[in-house]
Amino acid sequence: MVTAGALWHMATTRMGAHARGRRGSTERGHGDPRPEIGSAGGVLTSSASAGPASAGSVGTDVSAGHDVNLAVTAAPVALAGASCFGLAPPVDGIVTPGARASLRDHAPVSDPADSLDAHVLRPRGSLRLRWLLVGLDAAALLLSWVPLGLSDRDGLSHSRLGDVLALGTAMVVTTLACLVVASTRRLYRSRVASIKEHERSLLVSVAVASALAGGISLRLLGVHPPIGTLAGDAVLAFLLLVGERSAYRSWLRIQRQRGRFVRPTVVLGANEEGQYWCRQFAEHPELGVAVKGVVDDVEPPLGSTAAPWLGRCADASALAASVGATGVLVMTTAFTAPELRRITRQLMQADLHVQMSMGLLGLAHGRLTITQVSHENLLYLERHSLSPRSFALKRILDLGVASACLLVSAPLMALLAVLVHREDGGPVLFAQERIGHNGKPFMLYKLRTMVPDAEARKAELAEENMRQGPLFKAADDPRITRIGRLLRATSLDELPQLFNVVLGEMSLVGPRPALPEEVEQFDSELLLRHDVMPGITGLWQVEGRDDASFESYHRLDLHYVENWSVLLDVSILISTAATLVGRAVRALLAARSGEQIAV
């Protein structure tokens, strides 16, 4: 999905054909003044002529060495914080239960960052979320100065009142300056913060600003801390910012699952793409979108869209208002260019948040670049080709981090091995054949978390399987031991796989290695996961582990295969660390209160 408010000119782009499933196809008019675009080295594709496109289908031309431009039919119009489909803070248009009935009591606010003149109503809930995040960022930035404040070294002395006042002044000035930097980098806009890799790259600039502003402030006040101390402050500030934003994101997921801070939305278009998004939002309430209904000129078959049909497109804005929707998601593959121009004008005049799905699934945002030809917008698809240096960096990262973790965790693994053996006298390690890179089998090692005869008893629990497709996980598996439940809840049972990483059989990040019997049920597309090294953690582990659907497993694994990079690996590792800390805290709290630890 693409969102950019400055791209309204996309609304004038013509399509070469109608969407799949509508009235038929038409040829481009003879009077079209646009020049023919194309050469032996490029491909021009209409995003609407073939319906929703996946990374695999579009990627065929890319992998063949062609330049790919995607002709799009309308701008993804992002009005004042329009992107609410990630896990980042929704800053505009989100309706809380208390504000749902009182939108008209709020003054219209326009976002100067967006190139639109329309005014948008901003509910109280979204402002509370924004100020909550600002407060958390401020707390993280202030905490990053604590080590410097507690030290009598680095030119500071607690016994001198002037130094204490200087440090306090520098902390306040630096924090305010960093918040300004964060705001100018739009880190309080969900369309920026919803992309975690992008958010974290921007947080680096905030952390650097913290060190620079702090150093300048202290020197102006007569204190001269070493550069190394300021560099340490920048690193600590970055880690604290990432940590508190991860905690905030987890809290927001829980709140959205309870129905709070969600955007009531109408889906415009009941074709295959519209049905896909309706299913996504119905199955994943943590995304923060409550689909109130579907609008299309043709009533879809009952139950096909996971949302009720509201009426025809000519009445879209009125229908959205009738169900209390503040946003509309438009399927560009369901309409012709003239229809899209008419619809988007109508929706924006009604002060609705408008987003457009371009039918491109599975593509990382960094691979899409907006270009213009004859004042019309195209999406240029960057080729996903990694240099040998990228593979070398990934291997260096794997060896470095895995070796360091093995050294640090060796005493812990020894203690856990004793606890596992003492519980039932069984073996410490559990070895299982998995399918790895290029389909090659290998032995995966884990600390044993189940009774010794667990594999023989698996068939007894077939009816308890809470997963879909070939995956298996019992809701309350009786084979899990007491210590095994704690190990699984904290993922400490995965520590021996660091040896698999050092041996070159696995990577730190990648699709989880599947069982041979699971691989037998994979389709040809999912078998592409074997093109990369399997990993201890991955996108599915940090974003979809608790999702029972096989579709989520399929989608996230393929997204990684099609878009992986060293930066993405680092981002996943950071997310994994934050997730593990949260799970460990929850497990310890559950154990302390006598509750059963969730795995």
C-alpha cells in the first residue's frame, strides 16, 4: 500500500483497461496526447489491467533485468496522518469510544505537511496518543543522560552546584531540541512511524542530535565532557527510544484488539483486492481498522467480503457518514480512471481520510519510487538484487552476534540444561530434522521443552491444532513440561540454534526452517523461502507468531524472501529483542502470581 498526499496528480492518469470482474475492457483512446512509453529495456505495467499483483508476478520482469514502471490510476491521498494500517500511533482520524459521537465539537485542523487544502477533523483520542508518544520520547531522552549525571568523571562534579545546574539545563534543552527534530522528521505521523525500519533510521538522527545538542549546551555552560561520553549517550538514547516505542506499539496492539483507537473505515471496491483487505482487517484487529462496510456498484456474494454491502459508489461519502466512518480505502483495481477521479473528489470534499490500495502485495516500500512522465505519475519498481558484499555482511553479522551470544549465554545454558534434566531425567537437547537453504535437510537443536515421547503422542492432539494449513500448535499442549513452558514463553529453548548459525546451517534472521512433512504441503510459491538461509527469528516470529492463519505465515515469509537486506535483518533483530523482553516480563509476572504461563 502506498500513501503520499502530494500525489494528487495521479488521479488524472488513465488506465489501459477496466478492472478484473467489472464491465469489460476498453482500448486507450486514439486522441490520448501522451507519448508512447517503452523500450527494449523496460516494461510498463498497468496496475489495474490484471487485478491485484503480487511481488512474485511483478518481480518476474525485475529478475529478468527489465526496468519496471507501474502505471497507477490515482494518488494514494494521505490526509493529515492518513496511514493507520501499521502498528504505529494513529495521529488523526482515529475515533475512540468517548469521541465517536462528538466529532463535530472539534475544530478542523489541516496538516501543512500534506499538499491538500481539505480540513480534517481530529478526534481527542488521536491527540492523546500523540502526546503520550511525545512524553515517552522525552522520558527516554532524559533517561539517556542519567549515566552522565551519576558520574563524577567527565568534568562533572556533584559537589559543585554549578555543574548540577548546567547538567539539568543541558538535559532540558537537549530533550526539547530532540523533540523538535523528531517532529520535523515526522516521527509523530503514523505514515512514517508505521514502517519500523524507516522509523528506526530516523531515530538515529534524533539520537545523534541528542549528543550534539547536549555537548554544545554543556560546553556553553562551562562543562567539557569527552566525545566518547557523548557518543555513549547517543547510543543509549537510540536504544531507549527504540525500546519505549516498541513497548508503546505493543500496548497499542492490545488496545486495538479491545476495540480502542481504531479507525472506522469503508472499503470501496468488492473485487478480489477488496475482499483481501476486508479479511486482513477482520482477522487482525490490532491493525486498528474497523471495516464498517463495502461500497460497490455490484452487490458482492453474501459472505465474500467479511463486511456488509452498503450501497453504490455514487453515494460513497453519504454511505460512509451513515455508518460513522472517518476513512475510506479505495481499491484502484476495481475502477476505471474516470470513476476514480470522480470518487476521490467526492470523498475528499466530504473531509474523509482517503487511502488507495494499488494492488501491489508483498513489495517493500523502499523498492517503490515515484517518477513522472509527461506530468503523470508512475511507480518505478527497484530491482531486488543484492551484491556479494551484502551476503558477506549478513554472514559477518551472523558469526559476530551468534559467537558473542554463545559466550554470554554459556552459563545460562548450562543452568537450563541442569533444570531440564532434573525435571524428568530425560535428554537435555531435542534434535529434529528441518529443511534448510536450497532444500537441504539439517538437524536443528533446541533445549527440550516436552516430555521425551512427545513426537509419538503428536497424533493424539490432531484435533487440538490451533494452526491452519500444515502448521501445528496445540492450544494447551499437555506434552510441555513445567520448565519447558517457561523456556518457550521466553524463547530460551532456541539458544542452542546459535550453534546452527555458527556452523552455517542457519542465519540469525530468516524464515523458520520447516519440517519435511510441512514442506511437502507447500505450494511452488512458498518453496521460494528455501532461496534464503533459514533463521532463528524472522518477520513471522515478531509480527505473526500468535496468528493462527497459514496465510500470514505464507505472506510474511515471502515478503522477507522478496525484500531482504542487512538493514531489514538488523531491524528484525531489534524487534526480536524488544519482543523477548516483553514476553519474559509477562512470563515472570505470570509465574509470580501463580498463573499458567502462556506459550
